[in-house]
Amino acid sequence: PKKPNRQKARLARRAAEQAAQSAIAAEEAANQTDHRGNEKEVMEGVFKRLQLKEVDINPDGHCLFSAIACQLDEQGIGLKPDPKRMILQPPTQSRIDTVASPKHDGYRAVRAVAADFISDHKDDFAPFMEEPLDQYTRKVKLTAEWGGQLELQAIARAYGVEINVIQGDGRIEKIEPGEVDEPGDEEGSKRVIWLAYYRHTYGLGEHYNALSKHT
């Protein structure tokens, strides 16, 4: 009797498995939730309820920092942190001084402030990093590396603002500014920045837009 061709059998089995996987993938795609549509719809409902107006930010890797710069400017807080919270290094001061338009290049200043704050409080941030602190802060300051939780924490604390981030499922994540040694931050004068965080709506992936309060 003729020996079975093992390679042919293996190829036939692999083809059958691939066909089965394709069928499952097609079925999943047909039943898949429209994440993009749902995310936008849910968020717009939250914006309406909280009387927030969305400000589109360029999806270029700097979006978190640009959205923050836009809000700091709009609320009259400015790009320079309170000296009680951090002392600026000369290169960072220079970046702040040379910003032409907070919405368009303000991210340079906010990036530098966040990087310096992380360096100044390394014990708070280093345990959450997967690379050396100097390397990490260099990326934050000088590249288009996307910002995330650590940067939000640093920005909230450096500028003394509460940052509220509206998520795609309607939840609001609150990032507190932390305490300052000297008095002066009364509850009534709390400064709040609102951001919209998208996971599905933008082609490049995660994205932040600014949100401003209707007046």
C-alpha cells in the first residue's frame, strides 16, 4: 500500500484550520459592536450632561500635552507652574517663554514641565517605569512619545489642577493635584481641566481632546 503523504496531510489540516479561523473571524466581525460609533455617542451624551464643548486636538503624539496647554491657556492659568509646586529649570522656562500659540506649540512647554516634575519627584514615579528615569524623561521632553497616566499625575501636581478624563464608556477618571506645603489652595478656587480620552474613534489609536465649559 502507498505510504500516506504526511506533508500533504499536514497542509490540508492547516488549510482546514485556517478556513475555520476565517469563518469564526467573519462571524465575530458581523456581530462586532461598533466601538467607534458607541464611544462617540456615549461621550457626547456625557459632554451634553456636563455642558462641555469638545475642542479638537491634532492626533500627532502630542495630543495629551496640547489638550492640557489649550486648557491652561483658556482658563488663564498659563503654562508656567506655581513656584510653590516646582522651580523651573532654565531650558524649561525658555520653552515656556517661546511658545507662539498654546494650542499649536504649547505642548513643548507642558512636556518639559511634566518631565522636570517627574525628575524632581523620582521616588514617586520611577517604580512605575520600565526603563531608566533619565531615558524616560528625555522621551517625554524631546520626542512625540504619547503621554499617559504618569504624565497626567505630574501635570496635575505641577500646575495644581484637577484633571478629569472622560472615558469612552462614560466613566470619569479624576486625577488630583495633591497637597502643597503652603496654604492658599482653597476648595472654592479649585481649578479643573477636562479631557476626552478616545480608544477607538481615531485611526492612530488612543487620543485626547480638550473640553471646555460652556459659558
